Amino acid sequence: MREPGFADVQSAASTIDGQVVRTATATSTVLSQIAGTEVVLKYETQQFTGSYKERGALNRLLALSAEERRRGVVAVSAGNHAQGVAHHATRLGIVATIVMPVGTPFVKVARTRALGATVELVGRTFDEAAARGAELADAGAILVHPFDDPLVIAGQGTVGLELFVDRPDLDVLLVPVGGGGLASGIALARDELAPGCEVIGVQSERYPGMARALADDPTPVTGGATLAEGIAVARPGRITTALLRERMSDVVVVSESAIEHAVYSLLEIERIVVEGAGAAGLAALEVNRDRFRGRTVGIVLTGSNLDQRVLSEVVERGLVRDGRVSTLRLLLDDTPGQLADILAVVAGTRANLLEVAHERRSADTPVREVVVTITVETLDNDHLAEVRSALERSGAHLM
């Protein structure tokens, strides 16, 4: 397949105009203050399916001939690409089959089916699912690749087209990278509209496929569980690698904890839900503040499809990290009034008591002593330290 160019991105913009959302671009005042730079966010979370992926999917679908539409399409995806293909195929009257690994979160399977596609759960890995997708393509269905397709790349590039029209003054743009379709399309737009802007890719430390490809490092990606499943691609595309080898300034690899913190920060500060892959750009900024300080930095928030259970865990863990919800275990003498005294101490610090558990019969507890577990809500870590200090002064032993 040939490499796409800027003219293809322009053509894609005309093709999909009015059928996807022209998403907002806005400066985050609080994130800018924290990072010491102007932070400009591109909200692809506003798309109908909650992700930029539908841009490339739609551009590819609209290029099908009448005969190809009759044959139907197949896509292999565990997430956003699946929903983008399902939504627009259904809207265009095209039969779509989406092959997903067996371990795909139920919420993503349900959403994809609700968008009108037939879902097949096959294999434990993406590669095993891809083998089934190849079988369906051999049988006549048209394969809509998630990233290594010129039309898909051009469609994703419309994100950059909009962004650089809105903010041609960007010094740096941080883009999450899995297979490389989004970054490739954006880089094509950058070449023409903002040649002075660095495009820097961001990957999870567990899936640094593009980073290794661009460094000619043959070490295989071992993968593993990741919060950023949207960029969990072990082998980037052939076309995308060639495009980014010439156009990407750097690839930054971030930890799982940095991605989790970025998801929490966006929820706390911007009041928006962003999935792990979508928050990777902010994670890169947060761990490299000195590198970007004083520059105008763009971040593409690529998607909002975060499983609700995972979101709940991220929030709970964030509250614990910030010292806002904590569980304390206290060893007390088992005498009347001790529990009431402890609760009075907590009340005196103006902490909010959430839960209390009284353990008298534990085998680990000495006779005539009792373990009390309390969960408290506090303002921050300083307030939590005040609560702990007050409890210790009262004679309680913190375990």
C-alpha cells in the first residue's frame, strides 16, 4: 500500500465532514499552572463513540464500492476501533462483524453489539482474534484495519488538521501511540500547517512497540495488563512506522502509575472521564515537566471509554494517594468507653468518619485488647497526619 500524504488528509476532512464531531480545542488553566506551560487539550472524547477512531473508520467505509458494501466488513479490535466501525457501518447500511479477544471487557462487547455489529469472541490474544478476522476477510468480507491503512491514517489525520487550524502556535504535540495511525495522520497535517511543532509519541512502558521499531530494536514486546489498552499494540504498522521514522521527533515511554495518575488528574481537574490511552499525553507531560516548561504543549485526549469498575478503582486509589480517604487500624485496651473515646478524637480533628469495624475475636489480637478499624475522609495528607497524631496522643496504638 502507498503512503498517504497531506492531500489525503484534506480529502478525508471533506469526506467525513458533518458525519463526525469537529471536537473542541481549549486551554486548561489549572493544568497550565501546574505544569508551568500552556496546556492545550483536544477533546476527541466528544465523538459519538467517545474516540477519534471513528474518523479513520468512516473514511475507509465511505471508500467502499457498492459491491464491497454488499460483502460487508470485518474489524479486529478490543475497543474503540470496534465501536467506530460498528457505528458507521450500521449507519451506512453495511453489515459489520467485529472479532474481539475472549477477555475483552463486557462493557465494550455490549457497546459494540448495541451499535449494530455482530461480535465474535475468539482467542485469548489480539493475534488469535486477528487470525479469525483474516479468515473472514478471505471469505469475502472487507477488512478495516485499525491503523495500517492509508485511508484510516488520513481519517485520523483530520484530528491534526482541526487542531493546527485552531492552534498553529503549538510548540509540542503529545500523541498517544499504539499502531501509529493517529500520530502518522497528525504528522502529515503538521508538515503543512505547523512545521515548527514537534510531534512526540507517548507509549505505555509495557507496549513500547513503536519506540523499539523507530530505534531498530528487535526486542519483542512482552506486553501484559495495562490501563492503556487502547495503545497496547505489540507490533506497529509498516506504513505508520515508515511515516513516523521521518516525522516524529521522539517517543516518550510512561509507567502504568503515571497513566493512572493522569486519568485521575483529568477527572479531578477537568471533570472529564478519559481512558488510560487517552490520558497518556498528560502522563508524559507530568513526568517530564522540566522538558516542556515554558512551551505551548498540545495534548490529544483520544478517548473516554473507560470501564466503570476500573474508573472506580482509579478514583479510590487516587483518594488514598491524596490522603483524602484512609483506613487506620488501632490496637486498644478492651475496656468500656474506649471506642467512644477514639471516635471523639476523630471528631475533634474534623475528619469525616466513613466506617468503623470492631474486631474482638481475631486470633492475632491479644486477650483484653481489641482492634478497631476506621475509615476516615480528610482534606489532604497534612490533615490525615493530624488525625494520626491525635490518635497516638490519645494512647491508641496505630498498627
